[in-house]
Amino acid sequence: ISSLCIMSRGRSGSLVEEHTARIEKLELECPNLRTMKQTPQLLALMTIIRDKATSRDDFVFFADRIIRLLVEEGLSELPFVEKIVTTPCEVDFMGAGFSQKICGVSIVRAGESMEAGLRAVCRGVSIGKILIQRDEETAMPKLFYTKLPEDIRQRKVLLLDPMLATGGSAIAAIKVLLESGVDESNIIFINLLCCPEGVQAMMKTYSKVRIVSAAVDERLNERKFILPGLGDFGDRYFGTC
């Protein structure tokens, strides 16, 4: 049994190294990309939601776990200031506090799956919505609806969408944010899964936007789907596939 455990740990380690190497290569090319540390735990969670045999209930449960971790990772990209508090032991402690208000903006529909994860760690956070749908024939985005917080230009914006494929939808959403007065450097795009083509397109168009992702996949196929991917996230999460 011990030898099997060692073999299992060794294989898991090599898989983590493979994923890490691909990510590091892309991060060198696109310095505003931040990817979660590739641990066996994260790899196991991602494996579950990638599996086409995973039930919808399990897909939602494990996707929500990843989303919450991912939101915490995104929050670490926010600016902080020194903050002194007094502990119950009547001792001053020099810590840190957020220096700017935040809000979330989800790209409807799949991005709405990430709203609960954001609310779980940021109580009372304002969340706007942008409805952009990809034309399945041309793979180009179309804008249908926008509803944003009135003071969004004074906030750091966490843009939420689980997949970064071609980058078209995210780029269109960022254009809407910029037209609403948001500074490009105040946008943090959070997604579960991305690919080199999408990240490169984002960085070419909006180089000041930070991207925070849980995993980087290999490539897009001819239909502009991420490979190996996990299918249509929104359909699997909301049970419409």
C-alpha cells in the first residue's frame, strides 16, 4: 500500500509540475496574469468539474469551492494600506486593510455562477451585470444589457466570468466598463479556466487589466472551445445542457 501511495504522490507531483510549467511560460509572456498555485488539491477539484460524467449537483458543489478560493486569490490583487488595531490583550497590532471600495460585475449568464462566491467573502458587495453572448457562428460577442453600480468609477472592479477562451466577451465587457468611467488598471478579471489565445488577446487589447485564473489549458479548437476544457460552464452549472 505504501508503495502505491508513493507512486500516486509521485504522479500527482509530475502533473502539478506540468501544469505549473505551462502557466509560468504564459505568465512570462503576459505579466498581468496571476494563476492560483497548482496544488494536488486544486488539480483534484478541477478534475472533478472537467469530467463529463460528473453530475450537475457535484459540478456545482466543486465549482463553488474553486470559485471561493479564486475570489480570495483575486482579492489579494487589491491595494492595501497599513492599519493599526488593538487586540483583546490590549496590544496594538500593525496589520493591513483594503484601501479602496470594490464591486463585482458578472458577465451574464455564466458569470452569475461566481456571484455567491464573491458575496461569501465580501458581505454587502455591490454586483453589476453585463449581458454579452457569443455568436456561435462567428464566435464574436454581442452586447445586450448593462446594469452597473452608480459609483463604479470610484471602485476596483472584479469582473466575473468562468471561462476565458477567445477573450471576445471579456474584451467587450471591459470596453463597457471603460465607457462607464472605470480606469483600466482598476479592473481584475477573475475566471476558472483560460487558454493562451484568450490571455494574449486580453493583454494585447487591455494591458493594464489583471487576470486571475485557476488553470491554464492548452489551446482552442476550431470551434473556439478551450481544450481539454470542461464543456460549456454555464450549461453545466445551471443544468441547461
